[in-house]
Amino acid sequence: MESGQKTESILKSRTGRVDFVDALRGFAIMSILLLHNIEHFDFYYFPPELPDWMKSLDRSIFSVATFLFSGKSYAIFALLFGFTFDLMDTKQAQKGRDFRGRFLWRLFLLFLFGMFNTIFYLGDILNVYALLGLAILPVCRLSDKALLWVAVVLLLQPVFMSQFVYSLFNPNYAPVEISAGKYFGLAALTQGGDSFIEMVKGNFTNGKIAVYVWSWFNGRFFQTPALFMLGMLLGRKKLFVHNPASDKFWKITFIIALVLSLLYILFGRELIGLTQGFARRSLARSMNSWYNLSMTFLWVSILYLLYKAAFFKKVLNKLTPFGRMSLSCYVMQSMLGAFVYYGFALGLYRYTGATYSLLIGIVLFLFQGWFCRMWLKTHSRGPLESLWHKLTWLNYEK
């Protein structure tokens, strides 16, 4: 009887809303918005007529934003995607229901949201999450230890590391690879054009190919499912809930992530430079994914520890509305970004480097913040979140 009560208590503690998670998700959506703006929403163009001092400032801002957010913000989202699955799965388990079938339907709906988002933005990650989210289904009933091992194997980038080892013994190994840059370039022709229809066609053809090829060669086909699994483990262990055990975990995580990130920054390029040929390329791909992983956990641990302080908690809670409406905000960003930068509308890509684009991003961020606060005054969920929720539980017997 005591064991059953304990299990029920654990289940209940894992199904409540965690304020820090909403703030963390809000931070991720904010950083994605700012990064996408300086990238012109995957339409990389650097206005040649800007003065030299502005070009220098643009390069600095672009480098800093890339260092801080590129590859990290999406990873935070992936962690929270897994965390949310665990939350929903646990809640259904309390009711004696298997959530996996409903989750499969939920992934299909997410895929459709991604297809809609692709109309405006070729770099959509919703489709990628929907497809790679299938990896959760065969592992979600594993023990914590087994799930961790599966995640670790995926994080080791088995394909790239196998190629690395093979290349060491076969220096002439040089497989033919598809160029993501080629397809990004073809998509850019329609992004800069004056036809909305042609832009959409480009997003769904060359754009989709570019994104999937780029994602593969940047290790995301292995890293993303692994992050889903780590997010599930964080949910199971209640490590986003502030308590002594969680505090200790994130302090240790901060130290480890900081050390690993510094080691890569100081010695990563030198280590990669010791190799040659395809071995160098494979090692670079693997190490870059590991670096982004360590930086991701560095960000999460810093934000978790800051959230304990009243002042920073108050500041970070300003991002909570974004977190509660992250899907709506993400799609809204794509629509606004396409309108602001692409050739069919305002076409500001012609005039804005990273500096001006960052300022535009801040304005859009403030606008989205206002919209989220106004919306949540009268609604419990964002517009797309509400639609996703209603369709997820369609024909659900209570």
C-alpha cells in the first residue's frame, strides 16, 4: 500500500506545470527570434553598400549571436520536447491509458504545423521534430539507465565517428556528399524574388532539401532524438523542479559543461587540425555537435541557478508568456520575418546587416511579448497551442 501511494505521489509531482520550464522555453524562443533576424531567416545577404564601420559591427554581432545561440536554442527546445512528452505520458499513465498512440497522432499534427510554417520559412524545425520524435516511441518504456545509454550512443554521433575511424585507416576515403549550400543558394533566388508563390515553391523544394541535408551533416539526426530522451530523463527525475537534489545536479552540470566548452574553444580546432582528409571533416562534425551540447547544458544550468534568485526569477518570468505560446510565437516569427526581409514584401534584406536586423528582432520580440500577454489574459493557451491541444484529444473518452 505504501509503495502504491509513493508511486502515485511521484506521478502527481511530475504532471504539474513547472514555471521554470515555461521561462526556459521563453528564453529559447526569444534567442531563436533574435538569431533568425540577423540571419534574415535563412536568407544570408550582407549589404555591400554599408560603411566599413557598420560592416565590422555587423560581423561582430553576427559572431557573438552565433556563439551564444546557434545550435543551442534549438537544443533547449528539444530537451523540453522530451520533457513535455514525459509529462503527458505520466498524466495518461495515472488514468491507466497508453499515450503512445495519441502521441503518434500528435506528431502528425506537428508535422502539419511544420508544413504550414514552411510556406514562410524554409528553415522550419517542426517537421524535423515531428519525424525524429518517432524515435521516442520505441524507447519511452525503457528504464532510466537503458534510456540514458541509448541517448549517449546517439550523442556520440556513431556515423561520423565510424567514418572518422575508417578514414584513419583509409586516407583516400572520400565519399560523395550532397551540398546543402547548393540548395540554400537555389532557395535564395526565390527568397529574394518578388513572387510569393515562387518563394513558397522554393521553400518546399530546394529549401526542404537544404534543411534536411544540413541537419544530417550537422549531426542533428542523432543529437535531436538523444536530446528528447535526455529531456524525458530530466522529467522523470524532476530536475527542473527546484529542490536540493536538483540544485546539486545543475551545479555539477554547470562545472562539467563549462570545462568541456572551454576545452573545445581552447583546443578543439588544434585537435581537429591534427587529422587530414575526410577524417578531419568527420571529427569536426562530431566535435561541433558535442560542443553545442555542452553549451546547451551550460545555458540551462546557468538559467536554472539564476532562477533561484528572486531578482532573476522575476526577470526570467517575463519570458513565461513566450514559453506558454512557443508554437504560436515560432510560426508568427516566420510570417513576420518573411514579410520583413524577403523580396515579395518589404525586402529589407537589401539594407539591413546584423546590427539593423538585431534591432528589428528586438522590436518584433517586444511586439510578440505584448501579444502573448494580451492573449493570455483571456485564454489559457496560445492560438496554435489550443488548436494542437483540441486536435490531440479529438474523440478522447474522458
